[in-house]
Amino acid sequence: MRAATTVEAAALGSWSRQADFVREAEKLGLDVCWVAEAWGSDAPSALGFYAARTERMLLGSGVMQIGTRTPVALAQTAITLSNLSGGRFLLGLGPSGPQVMEGLHGVPFARPLARMRETVEIVRQAVAGGKISYSGSEFGIPLPGGEAVPMRLSLRAEHPVPVYLAALSPAMLRLTGQVADGWLGTSFVPEGAAEAYFAPLDEGLAAAGRERAGFDVCQGAEVAFARDEEALAAMVAGRKKELAFSLGGMGSASTNFYNRAYSRQGWADVAAEVRRRWQAGDRDGAAGLVTDEMVLATTLIGTEDMVRRRLRVWRDAGVDTVRLYPAGETLDDRLDTLGRAIELVHETRGPSSGSRRAAPGTEASG
């Protein structure tokens, strides 16, 4: 398995501190660094900043939101970052949700599946270097009814640009299998992943005449190491309100993909009640409904032996890249946690992962 992490630009208080974290993470052996966008800093600016300060590891947009940029603008950004990083760039795309798309950007969230499919098709056409001509339900290039003729980008892609999609719903997972090189997932429970996630993903792969070999399954979770059972209990208790926010506060009043993901993995009743209480303003009550099992099943929290065993379960379930969110109050604390976790991830490489072909972007990482 490969070890990855996700950073939010300037999340540690300053750009320089975040850059220090990224550089040190590379020295610790990190394979991939994803840069989040959400409703904070844009991802491409930070990715260019980090590309200039790293040498080996892959860098990915985790994720850029479709709908806030045209597909060709996404392709221009991807080619630029790929070329300037020497082929170390991975293009991660996601549909986001109605609150961010409509509430922040003022663009419709409707028809995310069609918009995602057409975006990927146009990006691949642009990266291939030919004239860009597309007629779909969401995009028409050149603009229909205008005077323009098809154009090609003057910038040429010097390296392949692997495309990853952030997906939680069955329909988006099927599309991911059909058109992408990798899947960026979250809210992952390996024991329930076969039905909740891999069944639709594999349907998409089969529809495209592909298998999971060479396709990168990248899953993320918080990682934290507890000294003993007492420390572990305190850690788990501290995470319950964060999970309650994901189940109740993410998305809009009618759309919460995290809530649906937990519901499909066996917690439908709890997830629904957590959301109801959170929306009603009872945040403590919502957090009180979150069980220890829900926290531990979707994180890598525990003693070192617990985390080691859990990583083996993830590997055997089909995970190729583990996206680590290291706990810690300070930069040094987070790096210490990340370093320990990277060692365990690399230690977990075994027959399940070794028998598969290299994941997208592996060649660029050296």
C-alpha cells in the first residue's frame, strides 16, 4: 500500500508552516500529498507552491470542485501542474455539494453525474492535445450558435495526467469505475465496503472493460496512536462531535452524502437521528448518539498494534493507498503521528497489493 495525506492550505497557521509539514512528510517517506479545496484556499495555487518545494512524492488536488471552473480551465490547470512538477500531479475532481456550490459559488448543483462525466471527457480530450469539440447535455464547445471554431490548447501535456474522482453515492461510484484512474473515498468501513462501495465501482469498471488491477483505491481516515485503553477511550469520545457534524451538518438540509454513506453501511437509524438532532440545534444530543463502533470503524485510531491490524483489514478489503489525517496539537506532533503511520502502511504491503499492477502515478514517484 501507498501512504498519503491531505492538507488544507495554511491550516497550520501559515503558509511556511504548512510547507514545512509537506517537506518533512516527503522526508518521512510519504508517497502522495493531496491538497484540499472545500471553501478555503484554492488547491492549484498551493499545489504549485508545494511542487517547487518537493522532489519525489506525488501531488494531487483533493479535490477541485467541478462547476466552479470550466472543464478546459481544469485541463489547463492540470497540464500546468503536471508539467511544472515533472509528472507528479494527480487530478482529483469532486462534485462538492449544494451548500458550497449554490451557497458559496452561486452555481447550480443539479445534475452532478452528467456534469462530472462530461467534465472528465473534455479534460481528457484537452490533455490529448487535439482540437476540443464537444456536444453534451451540460457543455457545448465551441459555444453553440456562436462564431467560434474548435481550438486546441497551445500548452502540451508532457506526462500522463491520472484522474481521480471523489465519490460516495452508487451512481458516482459506477461513473468512477467507468472513466477514472482512481477513487478518492471516505467514510470507509472495510467490513461493509464490498456492497456499499465496491459493487457499484466494479460495475463501472466492468462496463468499461476494465478490472481493479491498475486502478487506485485511495481511502482516507484520521490516524492517532493511544498509549493505552484509557487514552483510547478519551480519543474516541473526542471524535464523536466531529462525526456528528459530518452526519448532521455537512451538505444542505436535504442532501448529505456522508450521512447516506454511513446509512448504507449499517447505521441508517442512528445516522438519521443524529442528523435530525443536529439540524434542530441539539449538537450535544447528536454527538451522544454516535457510538464507539462508528468512530473506530471509520478511523485508524488505537494502539500501534490496533492500527497495524486495522491496516491489514483495509489492505485485504482492496485499499491501495491510505490517506492519513494525522492527529496532533503541534506540527511536530502531527509529523510524529504521520511518520509512525507511514511506517505501518509500508510495512503492510503484502501479497494483496503486490500482485496488482502499479497504481496511477507510481512511475512518477520514483
